[in-house]
Amino acid sequence: MYKQNPPPNYFSIISSPSFFRRVPASPRLRVFFFLFILILLQGCGAHHTPNLERIFAEARTQKGKRPIIVIPGILGSQLVNSETGEVVWPSAFRSSDDGLTLPISSNLEANRDSLVPRKIVDTARFQYANIKIGPEVYIYHDLLEALKNYGGYREGDWDNPGEGGDQDTFYVFAYDWRRDNVESARLLIRKIESLKQKLNRPDLRFNVLAHSMGGLVARYAAEYGNTDLPPDGVRPQPTWAGATHISKIIIFGTPNEGSADAFATLLEGYSVTEGLRPRLPLLNKLTREDVLTGPSIFQLLPHASVVRFLDENLQPITVDLYDPASWLRYGWSAYGDPDFRQRFVEGRMHGDYAPLKPGSLEDLDAYFAAALHRAKRFHEALDMQVDGQTPVPLFAFGGDCEETLDAPVLMRDRKTGRWVTLVRPRSFVTSSGKKISRETALEAMYMPGDGRVTRRSLLGADLPGSHSSDSLFNTPLPISYAIFACDLHGKLQNNKNLLDNALTTLVNEIIR
């Protein structure tokens, strides 16, 4: 993303000979000068991170802690071919047998392939023919290690939890992150119910640690349990059926009011390493053809009440993201690309596009309309405000030091007359000849966040409804408290300062 200049090294400055040549000669001015330097240096010491081993030394040995469920975000679960055992995601190269595309039809539930989730992506290791390609990338490694080494938890087995699996244990919910989030939430509830039966603990409730999209899965599960979205014309109404299974939810970088970066993903594709530093080029990224077939991606789009687009003069304009006509008009995503639409009908799916099966434009249009409509209903379900206190509180952890896309710009190309969509700021000239600088565009298009999710989206600050009685913030969401750190979206779950606060929230809750 757009990195700010590093702060000056004041210690190097004041130790240089040129610095002392600038010290005022007047004794009184010298006193004020050095007092100013002392004040300046108060905030310029070494940046420390918490010593989690020392902080949680007692918690590590404490028994009876409430069990935890860890839910990764998009791309955070390993996908494996159920027939061959081949790991299709994450991998350095495209699979010869499988892509990451799901079948396309208006029946979203039926659009399945042979890939199944196996486990959370702890560390991404990319290799080809036993040759290592690039360094290892920690995805959820530090989070899992913190739970084990500092929190005193052990990883549990959903199928065989064993004795003691009802305390001091965490369970990882791996799921197919391409599929509908309601489907994933309902699967989570069923797995919890099965686990409680195995543990013979019908009264047991779990704490949830969820990253990014995983937080949306957790929220739906808590509010609606194992219930699908209601039919059209019926307003969703939270029943909190999942509260019998979930005690509280800790979310890291969850887009509670959607993400404009998800819109950019539908335009360009997505890589699990794009937000990491140092950058690592992932050869097998999620292409925009892959993204097109995943209903969950559409459910990450900005919600109707908060979506923002700007014209060439950086003034707000109205765009209906739930209307397929908008996508065709502006040429958005593979769906709005005339070349892709023609290749889809003709069956010319090759290279990165394989193995997407061809079909008719009617099939493609019906699928796209269904995916957008499902996203709209999902947003409505999560945006429903609940009167009174809620049984499952939220604890929001995020980043607010990175410039994060909030409002794409739509303008006409002066030569071709075609629509151009800017999701990254740059300088340009309007149709009237006005020059817009990159800095001006950046200020209008971006907001503080973690590079993918804005601070306001994490808090749900712009969602409709009044201030929740359970929230300390001006938001309808029941957020008990929020903590922010300077880190990227893909690293929040491994940030030691955030882990310090998350563990503090978890380890002192003892069950009997």
C-alpha cells in the first residue's frame, strides 16, 4: 500500500557535528532548545513488543479456560482435491487437474467441485519439484503458536476431542472460503453441535477468534444459528440461536460494512501475499475468473448504505452494486469483459481460465444476478439492528495506519470514450481540463485502515441504526471494545500487540 515516510532518526541528528553548530549561543535559548529536544525524544525510544511468554506465564498453567474456535479468513483454509489428495491451495502453480473456479449456474448451492477444505493455512511454503520457491510466509502461524505457547491451549480434534476437550483447547474451523458465507456459518453450527455431543457438554459455549471474512461467518452463526436466509420479501430477524454455542467473538480486520478492496478483487483478482512485506509474487493467485465464481467474494462488497463511488471531479455518484447492469455498463470484472463473455460461450477457456466450463450467456447472467442478490440478502441479515442487549459481544481488533480504498473513481477515457475505474490513486485530467493530483485523489479515495478493510468498516460506523447499548462506539454493532495497531490486513492476526489483548480477553475466563 502507500507507505508513509519513516520518522526522522533524532538520535542520529543530535549526535552529528552539524547539529551542535546550530545550538543557539544565548544561555536562555539554549535551555529552551534542549528542553524541546528532551520532549521530542520522549516518544523516540525503541519500539517494543510485549513479551507474551512472561505476561502469560501464569495463564499458561491455569486450567479450565473456555475452549476456542479459530476461523480463518478468505484464502486461509487449505483446499485439497478429495479424489487425488493434491493440495490445490495454497500452491506455487496452478493445478493440472483443478482450478479454483466453481461451476456456474443460478443454483449457487449446487455449484460444487472436487475441492474440500482440510486445515488452516499455518505457513505458506511454495515449492516446485522439491525446489523451494521464495521464503516461507506465516499466515496463521503466530496466532496458533500464541494460543499454544502463551495461552496454554492445545489444538483439538473435532471428530475425536477426547477427555478434557471442553477446556484449554482450540478447534480450527477450516472451510471452503469460495462458497456462500451463510452455508459456512450453518456448517460451523452443525460441527459445534456434533462436538458438544461428543464431549457430552450440551451447556458448553465457545469463544471465537475470527479473522477477516471469518468474522462475518461467526457473526451470522451467532445471530441466526443453523438457519438459511429468509425468502424474498421477508425481513431477516436475528434470533441469536447461535448464542447457545458462542460466548463471545473476537474479530481481526472483519469488514462489517464491506470492503471496497473486495470490489477491486473482483476487478483484478487476489493474492494472499500481496499485502505482506516483503512482497512475494505468488504465481498461483486467485484470478478474476476464479473470483467471479465464488459467492463469498460478492458478500464482501460494500453494503448498500455505505457504498461510495466518485466521479472525475471526486464528487459522490450513485451506483447500485447489486444490479448486474452496473457491472456490464462499466465493464467490471470478468463478467463485464466482452472478451471473457465471448470466450465463455465459445468454450475457449485456456491457461489460467481452465477448467471453467463453457455455457450460455443466459447461464452466466443468471448466476451473476443470483450471486449479487445473495450478497444483498446477506448484508441485510448482518445489518439488522437488535433492540436491547445482545447475548454475544464483539471485540474488534484492527489496523488504521494504512491508506485503504474506500471510494473508487469512475470517469470516461478521453480518447476512447470508455469507462475507466480507478481503484488506485493517480494523477489525471478531467474532461473539463482540470488537473487532479495523485495526492488529491488519494485523499478522496482512501481512508485509514489495514490496507483492505477501513477502520470505519471494522467498527460498522456507517451502518444504519442507532447506537447499540452494548457498544462503547457510535455503531449499531455490539462492540464491547476495539483495539487498533499499525499493521496490514494479512498480518493483524499475528500482531503481538493485538495478540496480547486477545489473550487477555480469553485466558481469564474459567468455566466449571
